[in-house]
Amino acid sequence: MNTQKNSYVIIYMVVIVVIVSLLLSITSGVLHTRQEDNKRLDTKKQILMSLSTFENDAEVKIYEDENADKVYAETITGYFLIDEFGKVKKELDPVKDFDVKPEEGEYAVYTAEVGGETKYVLPMTGAGLWGGIRAYLALNSDLNTVYGVYFGHDSETPGLGANIVTPRFRQQFTGKEIMKEGVMRSIAVMKKGDTADGQDQVDAISGGTITSKGVESMFANSLHNYEQYIINNRENKGGNE
Amino acid sequence: MAEIKENAFLGPLNKNNPVAVQVLGICSALAVTAELKPALIMGLSVTIIVALSNVVISLIRKTIPTSVRIIVQLVVVAALVTVVSEVLKAFVYDVSVQLSVYIGLIITNCILMGRLEAFAMQNKPWESFLDGLGNGCGYAMVLIIVAIFRELLGSGSLMGYRVIPESWYVDNGGCYMNNGMMMMPSMALILVACVIWVHRSFNKDLQDK
């Protein structure tokens, strides 16, 4: 058979492409539900990781474990969406409405019970060097002091920018304050030895400057969206500093 | 015939190493060797994908029209990589998060196209499979050597585990500092060159006259 004829080439390519696309759509169709379940579980784990204190290894293990679903249902007590003026727009159920994502102009807040205290978890997104970075920031009930933070990234450089996920970097945030004298200041990520003016700071990752700066702007931009909510709810508590 | 089989697997490990001798796949060697773990994962994934795509192309080699062979090879590789990445996402989500960008990088790895074009198009499936395995391992070998040096000297750890004690560091009153140069992509090139140097000094017949 002549494999060089134009008609053969065209038919050959059509057949190949049809076979490959069939194969790919079947794979995607069969595996889709499993992948969605995995993604959901992973998000739950990330939210829980922001609430893990590094003093207690056992606690971290529970959050990383397969029973994240159970721990999530027990720990996360509330989920609501707010607008930029700090008004609560939708009250949701953290388990049943897990798939409800904030729309344009809405921002998610999770509340959690840890050791009898209420914590607030704020999701954040930003840009690193190569791709997106994200975080879950857990605040104490005063909506000011950081309780914990979890970082995730799509494609930062291994060994450099990707080190934002390490406990070593993350635990620096615990105890830092995002407001100073009632004004939103966010948290600065500074080169070792430099000091930030009028705001709390953590050490950047050496060799990962752009990712570190990405973390800093992610904090500044995302906290800006929550500013009114945080200020309103601090005042409602009668200004307990 | 027996000789082809043996050479198909063992050749790429030494005298015909895709990285050290043919200088292919350098781009990914720069990207993933800052730490040992991603280098291992990348080496393993490339080995699997080269072996599989070699077999597929070898099976259909007689039907492929010469004028579109590169496109056919590319379609096969891209399809395989996509299927593997979907399967990983469904069954071992953690691993797929680890692999993230690397899995996409595999499609652009020149070793793949090189082996398909140079070997699988002319040889039977079993030999092609061995050739794929050999080249994947040869590639992984160089990646691992480079990554060991870069992670050990650049971060003082291996596979994420600390090897050089914290107390040796200047920050903690010691006299040791990590070599920041090792973390730069250009250092990977220099290390690959060192590997080639050592390799050639053991194999005099590979040296240019």
C-alpha cells in the first residue's frame, strides 16, 4: 500500500486524531468524579493545615490524614461570603455548601473551633514567579493576630520559591499582627536584616525573592478585601484590643 | 539480534547516554535538579513515557506516512502524557501535585522525539521498549547525580532531609554556609559539563580528536 499518497495521509491523520480524542475523553469522563473528590479533599486539608500549630506534631498528622473529611466537619463551624464593605452576603454550610465558590466581589470566610476558641480562616490568592500562589490565613478571634497560615503554589522553583510551603517559613507568621493602631498594615516579607516600617515582618526566602515578594503582595491585596469586615467586627466587640 | 537488544538497554546507560553523550534533555535537567526528589520523579516519569511511546510508535511504524511522522509522534506522546497525568490526578493526587509542571515538560523533552525518530521508527516493539527504558534510566542517572550535588551543597539536605547539622551554620554560631550558586540554573549546566568531563575521561573513544 502506498503510504505517501495525499488521501492516505489525510485519512490516517483523521483516524489517529479521532482515536486519540476518544481515548482522552473516555479517560477524562471515567476519572472526573474521582479527581473532583480528590481536589475537594485537598482543599479541606489545606484549610485545616492553616489551623495546625507546629508545637503539636500529632495535630498536623490528623490534618494530613485521610480522615480530613471528618476532621473538617468537626473543626470548621461556619462558612460565609462577604462583600468589600464587610457585609455578610451569604451564610453557608461549611460541609453541604463546600462547592459554593465566591463570585466576583465576594470573599469567603471560614470560622473554626480550635481548643474552645474561634478562629477565622481567610483564603488568599496571588502571583509568584512562575504561576499562581495561594494561602489560607487563620486569624485569632481578635481578627488581628495570626494563628497559622498555609501556602500552596502551582509551579514555583523547587528548593527556592517553593520553600514557602515549608513549616520553617510558615511558622514565622504565627503571632504576627496584621493591624497596627486600628489600621490595616498587612505583613511584610523582608530580606534578612532589613526592617519594615510600621508593620510586622517575616524573613524572605533567600534565592526566592520574587516568590517572597509575591507572598507580601498577596497578603496586602487580599487583606485589603477583608479590611472593612475586620474593622467592623472588631468594633462590634467593643474594641477589645 | 541479541546484540541490538543488549545495546538498546545498556548503551544509553554509558557510551550512548542521552544527556552526557548526545547532550539531549538539558532543558529539563536545569529545571528540576535543584532538589533530589523532583529529579527522581522526573527521571521516573520520563522513563515510563519514553518506553511506552517507543512501543506505540514501533507498533504502528509501518503505517505512518513519512511526511507527517513528526506530528504522529507528537500526538502519541501528548496523548500518553495526558492520560498518565489524568490517572495520577485520580488515584495518587499527592504525586500529581508534586509533579505539577514537570508532567507537561515531558512532552517537550527532546529525548522523547529523538528516540522515537531515531529508534522506534526502525525497530521492533520489544527492542524499542528496551531502548526507551535504557534512555530514560540514562537520563535519570545524570539528573540524580546533578541533583545530589545541588541539593547537598545548595541546601544542606537530601530528599528534603537535613544532612548538614543546623548548628554548623554561621547563623547558629558555626562556620558553614550554603552555596547559593548551586541553586542557580546555570550551576546545573556547569555540573552537567563536569559529569560529561568525568565520563569522557573514562571513555577515551568518546573524546574528540
